[in-house]
Amino acid sequence: MPIHEKNLIRPENIVSHESLEIDGIDVSGHWSTFITSRVVTDYNEELEEEISALPGGEHIHRCWQCGSCTNACTVNALNPDFNPRFWIYLVRVGMESELLRDKDIIWQCVSCNKCTAACPRDVNPEGVMKSLSHWLELKGHTPKSPSMHFDEAFAKQVFETGRIEEGRIIRDFFGRTGQPLLQDWLVEMVRRLVWRLPTKLMMRMGLSAIMRPRTRNWGKAQAAITEYAAEREVHHREALGLDRDRQAAE
Amino acid sequence: MDGADDKYRDVAYYPGCALEGTGHAYDRSTRAVGKELGLRLHEVDNWNCCGAMEVKNIDPHLQTYLSSRVMSIAANEMGHKTVMAPCNGCYHNLKKAEYDLANDKQSAAVTERLSAKAGHETYAPGQIETIHALDWIKGTIGEDGIRERVKNSLSGLKIANYYGCMYTRPRHIFPEKDKGAGSESTSNPHFMDDILAAADAEIVDYPLKTACCGGAHTLSDSDTSTRLVLNLLDAAEASGADVIATECPTCHSGLEMHQVRAEKVLGKKTTVKILYFTQLLGLAMGVKPRKLGIHENISDSLPLLKQRGLA
């Protein structure tokens, strides 16, 4: 498989003129294709530092741009615009506005870890994708992605009870993302399953939906986890300078 | 791994959340196979969720802590040297916690702090060995033991073995793999192939055995998951497989759910059946389908199994 490259020429900057004459020579159509010159000046010099401060992004500085991550990437095979190598490059040079052009797809990383397995420099590109998604949301560039909603619904249950009950997470997730629970394919799936199931199993499933599975004496662990998670959240916001203005005003 | 080694005959068992929910058939068939083989499973007392893939995205150190608590109980409170996790997610997370606690000071510090506050002993790396259900079967009865116990040969059943992502990646958290003859391979895993081949199944060449099913986004990005699963199903059918054997509840339910979704949403119907490897192994050893939870699968394999004289 070839290394998928991504150039820095924006499609809207490639201009052709239907009729153009230069020095008496007709260069209409494709002959007149020009690339509008562009000088990038809006660097965010702190971008790499900000990404490094969020979980997963710690080792982004190790990247030497070999492209093994993008070459191995599961999502890239479905969508060539999904390009971890390119995003790591943009972060390292501080080209924030260029990165933002892909802001709506970065969260689609499926965490298959093919990139991490392929990376010769232990950059942990999978972690960088999570760090980037987190950064986009904290900075307000994107709304919370469906993936983040799912992670939060899941983590909330684990933190509260030590265990999860899948039905409850699905209901919570659909609630957070405003989706109906009765989707065609889910209904079809349950329909195919239910007619084969014995009543005993159905009762057990129903029971676990009412009586939440939980780890006993979880209270102290819950308190410790909640306290730690809150500390980290403050740390992330500080690292991104999010509350600087507000703090200055106080 | 030495098949004659008895160290895995009596192990701590960490089923995890999925095996109490959508993966219940995997729990049933794992326990049924263990019982049939005389292997003892001691469920980890008062276990908690390992954090799956989601808690890591909130904070990786929290996932390490959650996984370490499970290992701490199995080692310190139950005195076990081995913990067996059939779920790829649990198995992966325990292995990752083992690696991080030995190699990442910050991770170790967070785990120590949270363990102290939660009131249990901090897990120290090296206290326990985490193994997968595949290691468990390979390391106890092994292929020879399976051959001796086969009552219903799987002969003629064409199987594509699907291992998914978490069983082999990233390789640095699996130091025992890629150690040459007898060890598991991270690039071309074969333990499930070995086990089912010993039960006489015909193993087809399946190039996507470690491709991704999109399990992390089963619901949050269903279209991507459906496309990835459809690749897996199409490739299995192109390889001539009747069945895809799985060893992970997330992969298994992902394949089943998105097989239905591909049919409903994309109009792409595939007929390959999806079964846990423990269900196939149990059938080969003469365990009744109901005891293996085969009726709990969404993918209805009973007609195929009956036709082949396996159910």
C-alpha cells in the first residue's frame, strides 16, 4: 500500500480561467491553471505544547513524519482525508487553521492501534487522535462528538458503581445525542434474538436492567476517582489557557 | 507454551461487564468448556470494570487504576498467580496496566494514590500473569488434549478465525508474544486456528484476522462500524467460511449487530454465521448447544449446526 500523501495546496486556490490571453497566447481552460499564492502567517506556536498536555498527546514531539501511521490506518482506508501523519505535522509546525479544516472527522479514530503498532518512534498516534479530539472540544472548535458522549456516559457509570450495564449506557448515550432508541436495525436485531430466548434468560436480563450491577463497597474508590478526574480537568483547562481571561478578571 | 504445564488449571477468572450482558453466551460457553475439561475458574471477588476503551479516553491513568484493582484482588486477596480474561478488552487493559505500572512512573503514582484512598493494596507489577481464554486452552489441554476429547468432529465446517485489535496491539504490552515456536504471533495470531484445527475444523485463510470491526464506535459512528464489519463478513465469505469464530465479546456483538445493520441500512445481506470459539470447542466436545448459549447469539447458527450434525 502506498503512503498516502496530502499536499498543502487547497482546492479553492487552484484557479483556471475560461478565456485568458497572456502575451498574445491563448491559455484558456486547463492551460491557464494557476495556484493562488498564499503565505501562512497565523501560526499557533503553543499548539504542540497544548496537544502534549492532554492525555495521549505526550509523545507527539517524537514524530519524524514517516507516514507509517497513515499507511496503517483503518479509517484512512475508508476516508483518505483522515490523515494522522498530516495532522501531527500541522500540530508540530503550529498550523492551527489548517488543522481546523479537518476538525469534524478527527474524532472518528476507531482506536484499532494499527498506527501505534506501526510507529517506529513510539509516538502513540492513537493517543494523539484522542488528544486532538479533546483539544477541539475544550477549545470550542467542535461540539462534543458522539464518541465523547459515549465515553462520558460509560465513564459516569463506571465511576458511580464500579461496573456497567450495557442497556443503561445505550439509553444514556441516545439521550445525550438526541437519537431515538427504536432505530430500525436495533428493533430488527432484538426481534431476531428474542423469539429464541428462554424466559429465564429474559428475566435475568430484565433484572439486571432494574438492579444495577455494582461493585460492593465502591464508595471510597468512587470518591478517589472523582477527585482525581476533577483535578485533571482543571489541569487540562489550565494547560490550554482556557480560564486565563476569567482568572485575570478576578 | 507447554501444553503439559499445569499452572493454568486453577486460575482466577475475570469475566468483565460484557460477559454479564451482551457477551453472556461467551461466559456460559467458557465456563461450560472449563467444566468439561476439569479446569477450575475462580471468579475474581467483587471485581470492577477494567475501563474498557472509554475510560482511557477520559484519562489513561484511571483505566490503569481500574485494571490494577482487579489484579490486586486476584493476587493479594485470593492468592492467585494467574488471572484469565476471555474478553479482549479486559485482557488488553490488564496487560496494558501491567506494562504501564512497570514503565510509567506517573501511572504508578496515580495507581498508588487511588488504591490507598480506595482502601486496598496497591498492585505491584509482576504479581500476577494475565492470560486470554486462548492461552488458557492452549496452556492446559493443548491441541493433543483436544484431539483426545473430540466427540463431534468439526470436520467439514469452514471457519475464519477473527482476533480483532486488542489481542495483539500494541505489541509492547504483550512481551510473551512473538517469541518463536509455540508462542503467539502479533502479526499473524494462530492460537484459535490451532485449537479449532485440533477439533478437525477446516481453517480457511482469512487475511483480515486482525483487522478492526469498529467496536469503539459501534453506536457513536455506526456507519463506519457497518462498513468495517461488512469488509470482515465479505472477506470471510470470499474465503469460503461458513462461520467466523470470535474470541472477544465486543467484536462478536459488533459483527452480529452490524451484519443486521448492513442488511437493513445498506441492503447488503451476508449469511456467514458468527460463533465464539468456546461455543465451537464445546460443540466438538459434545456439550449441548443450550449450555453453550448458542440460542443467545443474534446470528442464528442452529440450522447450519444441525445440518452438520453438530447440534
